[in-house]
Amino acid sequence: MSQPTNIKRIKGIKFRELLQNYSPDELLFAPIEVAKHEHVASFVNYYGEIIIPHFSFPNNKQGVKLYLDKLNKASTNMNARKTIIGLESSGHYHENLLLSLENKGHDVVLFNPYIVWKERDSHIRKTDFVDLNPIASALIHNRGSLTKLKRDIQYKLQRAARTRRKFVQHRAQYKAIIKSLVDRIFPGYQDENDPLFSDFWGKTSLLILEKYPAPQRVISMGVKRLTHFFKKHNTKLGRPAAEKLVARAKNSLSRDYHELEIDILVLKKYLKLIKELSANIEKLEQQIARLFIQTPGVYLLSIRGISLIYASELMSEIGSFNYYRHYRQILDLAGASSKIRQSGQYEARGLPISGHGNKYLRTVINQIGNGLKSNGPRGCPYFSSFGQKLLDRGKHPRCVNFAVGSKFVRIAVTMVKSKSFFKPPNVKNHIDLNQKDFMISTYYSIIKKLSNFSSNLPVTEDNYLSKIRRNIESKYDVKLKSC
């Protein structure tokens, strides 16, 4: 790994490149305290002298115009050649203002609220006016990040991927609630030792819970009508399953039906939520697939064990890999790097990860590592052998997850930058195909992964999936199928 040329690394280099053509007297700093309805701003020079005292402006177009008029006035008064605006990250409130200022051609630095809190130093009260000074100080000392809002593909992909993850989490919570309600309403409904349904969340099981959740209703239906019910809804179950369900209902240790009315009502509401969430998740996954093929992350799908969801979440949080000179910068961004404790000749080893960073990226790296180290169909022989070596050395499974995930990130950076498929070296039982067969089989494995989420992907657009197909066709003179 090459040594850094600036103590603040990329951030310091970019700041130097931004300011190297200006003297301190030609710089104007513009801190803004962001709020939902009304922002507060002021203007200071490099030495911290206030050029224009704090003032408020509304969060609308007229407010931005008022702010820019004052900014131009301050810049003219001090003959400033360069103006840098600083904002404190405030949830989503800062985004539209930042975007508006960027569109006007201004450089905007974004600050983590923790940085502003530390700069506040001895101030004991929290007001918008008090926060302007710490933001100005942090801006002058380059403690923020020159930033551009995520737009276009990355923003859309990140929004879709994060929303899908939230929906999946909610669905998991609702499923736990539904199972507890079923245990109260119909004890013995799904015996783990002798399951009636192959999948508790399958079509037939959910139909029964929706229509006849109580044992008393199942008994009143009887075997004949239940058999007709199964046939009417095109299920695979027949009379034997109906007989088994009625027998379980008669043997169920359930309460009287009138005592279960509220539980049954709540169960039906949660079942409806599950159905709506599943439909929304499916729609989001289709949209994710359409967005994802427009990124070079498509090459990551050549790794066995990497699904569309994992690859899309990784790409949506990282963005352009070209911004990073080394894969460890991505681990730092995720807070997945080990803590550092060093003094003189002493350096602590085996410390936990820092945990300070993008929690979404950190989570997906951990989950990718957990999936890749598996020896099952979800795993990858190359990564699972690496993970097994660490486990044999006594490493904790959680540490192994991040170690495997970190190895994946290192390889992913190379794959995405070079736009190449993954071909693991020296892996036992790996089928050694010639280059043509390898490229074609890998392409179809990617198509299969994408088809699991969307069967109607665009093939005429200038996306990376189409580029891969055209490249293989022209290089090996073959005709490949598209999605």
C-alpha cells in the first residue's frame, strides 16, 4: 500500500487542490446552520473575522436568492476570489439546499454533527447562532468533506435498496408476531416433527390462516369442503391433507372461539400487511435489477454466492469505485477497519472494528462475508476455504465474517475497475474451462441471477449487461440469449 501524501489523505488533497491558487485574504467562508423551515448563515474570512453577521433566510427559492445576494455582496466587499460554503448534515433537511447551491456552481462542504459538536468546545447551550461559529471554525480548518449529493443511478439504487431492506425487516417482525398469534389461536397448526405444509408461509398455509384460522372453523368446514377448498384455489393438497388438518383441529388445545375474536382480527390484519409488503418488495427488486445493470457492479454477480441484492446494496453505498485508491478506504467508510491503539513501541492487536461509518455498508459487508464462507449452495469455494482456515485458527465466527467480507471488497474493487469476471485461482474442484466457455457460462449464470428478480430486463439500452453480451458475441463469434 502506498504511503499517503497528505495527513488528511484524499480529503486534504482535494482541499489543497481547491485552494492552492488563492491566498488567505482571497478566501470567503460561508457557514450555514440548516433547519427545516429557516436557515441561519453568516460570512467570515480565513482569520475568523465576521464579514456579515448572522441572518436568517427561508428554505425556499426566494430564500436561496436572498442568501446568494448577500454572498455576492460579502465577496465583493472583501474582494474574495473563492467562496466555500459549509453545512452541517441535518438528516435530509440539508439535501435540497445543498443541491440548489451546487447547481449554482458553488463548492459545498458537509460536516458531521459530531465534528460541529467538538468544535463548539466550551459552549454549553445549543442555538443556531452558537453553532455558526463552530461550523465556520471546522470549515476553515478543513474538518468536513467536499461533497456531491448522490444523483441519478446511485441515488435511485440506494433509495430502492435501503427501502427494500427496511421492508424485509418489517416483514420479519410481522412474521414473528403472526407465528405467536397462530400459537395462541391454533396450537399444533404446524407440527415441526410432522409438518402439514412444506412452507408455513406458502400459498396454502396463508389461505387457511386467512379464511379459517381457528380450529373451530376448520372442524365446521369438514374434510369434504376443505378438499374442495384446496382444489378451488389450485393448491397441491387434497383429501389426505384435509383429513390431517381436521384431526389436528379436533386435538388442538385451543380456547373458545369468542375469546379468540380479537386475536383473529389482529392476525388477519398482519397477514394483509405481509401480503402488501411482499408485493412491494417484489416491485422494488424488479426496479433494483433494472437500475443495477446500468452499473459495473454486474461483474460482481460472476462470484458464486453474490446475489443481486448484496451486489446492489454494495454498489449503492460505495458509488464509483474510481474514487477509492485502496480497498481499505472502503472499509474505513464502512467502519469495518480495526481500531488503532498505539503508543511508542507498543501497538495493540486483535482490537474490534471501529464501528464508526456507514452502517448500511458495514452490514452488507458482514452479510456478504457470512454468505461467502458457507460451504453450501450460497457459498463460494474460494472464500469458504479462506474462512475455514481462519476458523481452524480459532478466530471467532463474527471476525471471520468481516475478514471474508473484507477480502471480497478487495477483489470487488479490482473486478469493477478492470471490468472483469471472477475466476478464482487454484481452487480445489474448480472446473477449468477454456476462456470462451468460461465467459459464456459466467454470462448465463449472471442472467439466471437477474432473472430471479426480473424476467423483463431492458436489452436495447446501453447498460453493462448488454455491453458484456455484445463483447462476448463479437470476441467469440457467438449469439447469446438476453434476459
